[in-house]
Amino acid sequence: MIPRPRLADFKVIGFYSGKIVFGVGLLMVVPLVVALLFREWNPALDFLIGMFSCFSVGLLLQIVCFTRRDLTWMQGLVIASFSWLLAVVLGAMPHYLSGHFGCYLDSCFDLMSGYTTTGLYLLQDLDHISHSLNTWRHLLTYAGGQGIIVIALTFLIRGTAGAFKMYVGEGKEEKLLPNVIQTARAIWLVSLVYLGVGSLVLWVIAVREGMSLVRGFLHGVWVFMGTWSTGGFAPQSYNIGYYHSLPLEMVTMIIFVIGSFNFALHWAIWTGNRREIYRNIEVVSFFLTVMMTFTLVVVGLMRLGTYPDLMAIFRKGFYHLVSGHTTTGFMTIYSRELVRQWGDLAMLAIAIAMAIGASACSTAGGFKGLRVGIIFKALFQDIKRIVSPETAVIVQKFHHIRDIILEEKHVRGAMFIVLSFVGVHATCTMLGVYYGYPAVQALFDAVSAGSNTGLSCGVVSPAMPSLMKIAFIAAMWMGRLEFMAIFALVGFIVAAVRGK
Amino acid sequence: MTTSRSFVIRHSSFVIGLLCCLMFLNPGLAAAEVVSSGELVERCQFYDGKVVTFRGEVVGDVMIRGEFAWINVNDDAYSKGSRKLAGYNSGQSIWCRADDAKLIEVTGDYRHVGDIVEVRGMFNRACPEHGGDMDIHANEVRVVRRGRSISHPIENGKIRAASILFVISFALFALGRILRWRRLRGRAPEPEA
């Protein structure tokens, strides 16, 4: 028998979700200021409408559901998943009002893509959108990369023991500092320092490559946000190919690789533990899988003679491979070039890289290097056990900030998440094939959505069937929150309907 | 001799006349030299190394690089001045002489439809000079039509909606403050801790 949730459960969920939605409204102040600076009056009104809608819903929830109760695990997880949905629906208002979307579902798609740092988009006529809307798109990925709950924890929620439960619900488990609020602030400190330095470097490059000071500055900040958050949104429809700049490609690659590392690793290095970068299981796993998948990409491209020389193979092949592996999604080629020039082998290699993804507790998506490393360590442990004498005790360790003995619970946890991802990728691929897309192309874009990457070979478009849009929104949401919070929300709804 | 020359003249005028009729009946044939960006991407092997004519709106920035420049030219529905939604942007990157690029006065953005240019040059599906980029190295860039401003009149409906929502959120904020104050004074019921 499932116990039906009590009124107190609804109140706690409503109260904290209200705070998070209020936080989303506060975020809109940034694009609003940009709109006023550039005298974009209609977009300014769009952001005012979006902001006051978030404030109204957020305040109403906080008044109606006012509570001083702390959170249980179930409530924390439900808040994480429910507040993301609310943030998407309300945050999509300025997008929709801009007139660049065919329907509200399309704007919700872009919002989910932004928050989850995916980078797929259905926005039409990107090359003619306002500066403020472009700021909002990129701010979404920047904020989403750190986590909208991390924002709320930083600014709006006072320290409660239950805060950690919401934080975990957003797909992060690392505690950089003993207190979760301090951890959230540390994440922001790391991100804001990189924002300052990275934007400055990109601004200098943009101006050197022929852009004006003002546009160079805007592009520097926007591209940094899309890069650091491994988001993949870019201000122009040509994506990073717009700039035709090797220095910019190199710098963005460095930034998205750094951005894809675990915040705990950043913190360890910041606090003087530099050896961690060579020993961490995620870094080792990332390096090995990049090498393996890049070999496949090179073989695929050389077999078809796609590029004239090794420099071009490196500049295109390696950039897109690492962009996919870190789940960034930046492109310097046209989407359809993947189909027309790259061929199935290179596309599948990138799909594998996207599926693996980068580090846990980072801005990136995918299975995560930690889990892939754990599964491989478990495999080696089993092989060692088979070849060793029966009486031998085989102990396997892995290094993640500290040495940890590999236990069954680690392997079970990693396998559960990896299998859930595989299920999501398979479902979206099947749906694509059902609607008539070729299997490899359907798989490529499905993995891209589920792993929050954003590379596309052309399946994702405003003309895509609505059911596929909904499936991809769900895939992005599940991929970002890593399933537990979504399962908790589904369980909560079932309990509310069928519980006693 | 005279007979054969008149035969050739008669027949060639017939062929030219027929071609003119066909072009008149089918404008697509008349513009067959202009290749679309979609066709260039989809049939990149075919067009690789060929001289093509491409026409569209210059968007974003003219990025001067020494004696040359990069421009991005869109040939989608929006480049024809339409503001109705018609899918993603599509276009081609053009590598041209800086002097040609300086002819461009208006580039497409939120406030403008950019200059329409006609570019004639060599198409590269993976340019060896530019790290494998798909581009057109222009021999000639011609401004066909000047760009123009796009007006964005303020929508009254949005002003009304923003005003109403401002009043609602202000009222809720005030109510929240009052309830908090009353709780502190002990006049409102304290929720379960």
C-alpha cells in the first residue's frame, strides 16, 4: 500500500518551488537591463511580463504553502524535478513573446535545452533576434550549468539540513565544503571568476578577428556562457563556425574541457591539491575515451577523404569530438555536413562520446566519466578474480579526490544510471525511426538530447513532430537531473492519485 | 554558302527564341546560375571546386582580416524581407577581398535586414586554406539591394499585461510582508515546525 502524501508534503514542495521560481524571475533582471541599454522596448516588455509572472507565481506559492518544516529526501527530490518544470514553463514566456517560435511548446523546448545546457534549439531566425533575448538564452545555460537550485540555495534559501536533498535532486552530490549553502557559493565563486577571465579573453579575440568593441564584448560574454556551461548555444545560426577563427576555437575548447570537470576537482586544485588532476578517475577515464573515440572519427573521416589534410581533420574532427564528449555541442560545420560528409562511422563515434559525457557534479551531461570508470574498474576486478586463486581477496580502488574502495553499491548505482540513460536514448531513437528519420540520424540527435549535448545532424528542427519535441524535452530533463528526482516526482504523483 | 548561312541564322534564332520562352515560362531556369545554400550543403561533392553564384543577405559582422574579409550571407526566407516564421536561417560563409567587403553598409540583425549581395566565386566543400571550412572564395561581390531598418512598434497589449502582472506581484509581495509581520507579532497562526 502506498501512503497518500499529506497536505504538509504539498506545502513544503510548493513553498520551496515558489522560492526557486522567484529566483528565475530575478534572473530576468539581467536581460531586462540589456534590453533597456540597447533600447529594445518590446523585448524589455517581454522580460517584464516574464519576470512579474515568475514573481506572482513564486510569491503566491510561498504565501499559500508557507511552512517552517525541513525537507525529507522525497520532498527534496520532488522539489528539484517539479521546480525545473515550473521554471521552464514560466521562463519560456519572453521566448514565446519574442515572436521567434512557432508555438509555446517550441519555446519550452528551448528553455529546457538552455537550463539543461543542451544547446538544441527550435528558435527561428536566430540571426535577427534582439541582444536581450540572446543574453537570456546564454544566461539560461550559464545558470542551468551551475543549477537553478544552486542559485536558490546561494541567494534565497537559508541553511536547512534539507537543502542538501534538493541539491542532490539536481544531479549533484559533491560537497566541496561541509555546508551545502557554502558549497553552492563555492560553485558560484569558481564560475564567476572563470566568467570574468574567459569573457575578457574571448572579447580580445573577437575584436582581433574583426568585430566591433561592443559586439565583440557581447559575443565574448555570450560565447563564454555557452562554453563554460557546456551549453552549446551560440549567438548566430552558424554557431562557432561564424567566427572562422582558430584562436577562438582553441580557447573555447580549453574552456569547455575545464567546464566539464567536476567542481570538486576544481575546488581541490584551487585549494592546492594539484596532483588530483593526474590521479582523478574521471580525468583518466575522459582522456582514454577521448583517444578511443577520436581514433574512430579519424578512421571514418580518412576513409571517406572528407578533409584535405591532417590539420583540417584535427580542427574539425577533434573539435567536434571533444565538443560532443564534454556535451557542449559547439559546431564549426553545418549540421547536414555530418550526414553528407562525415558518414556513419564518425557520427557513431561522436554519439558514443556524447553518451559517455564528462564529469559528475559539473555542467556536463551523459553517463559521466566517474560511472564509466567505476564500471570498467568492476570489470577488471571480475577478470582479476577469475584468473586469481579462489582464496585470493581482490580489492579494487579508484581515486576521486581520495582513494575509495570499490564496493558493490558503487557499481550498482553506476549501472542503474547508465541503463536509465540507455533506455532514454533507445526510446527517443525508436520514436525518430517511427517518424521516418534514418536510424543513425535519429540515434545521433536522440543521444545528443539525452546526454545534454546539442550537436545535431538535422533531425531536431521546428518541423519535428510534436511528440518528438515532448520526448526530447523529457530526455533533456531526465538526463540533467539523472533520473532519481524524476522517479521521485512520478512516485509522488502516483501516490497522490492511488495512495491510501 | 548563302543558303547554309541563312539556315544557321534561322535555326540559331529559333533556338535562342525557344530558350527565351523557356526562361520566361520558368523563372527558376533563368536564375539557374544562382545556387542555394541548401543545395551546396546537400550536393557539396558535386559543387566542390566549381565557380558558383550565390545571393543573399549579409548578417552579423563584416570581419576584416588583412586584405581579405569574412562575411556570412543568408539566402533563407528572411533574407527576402519576410518576417513570417519559416524555419532556421541558412546561408554560406564568404571569403572575399576587404575592398569588396567595405561596399557593404548594412548587415542583418534585430533592427536591420542586411544588404543583399551577389557573390561569384569558387565553392569549397572543405577549404584547405581555412582548416576544412565549407566556404566560397569570392572573385566578385556586388551589392544588389541596400539593407533597411526593421521597425518594432511597441505593442500596447504587452504594456497592459506587464502593468497588470506588476500590480499582482506587488500586492502579493505586500501581503507576504504583512503576514510575516503578523506572525512575528503573534497575530497570525504559526505554521507547524
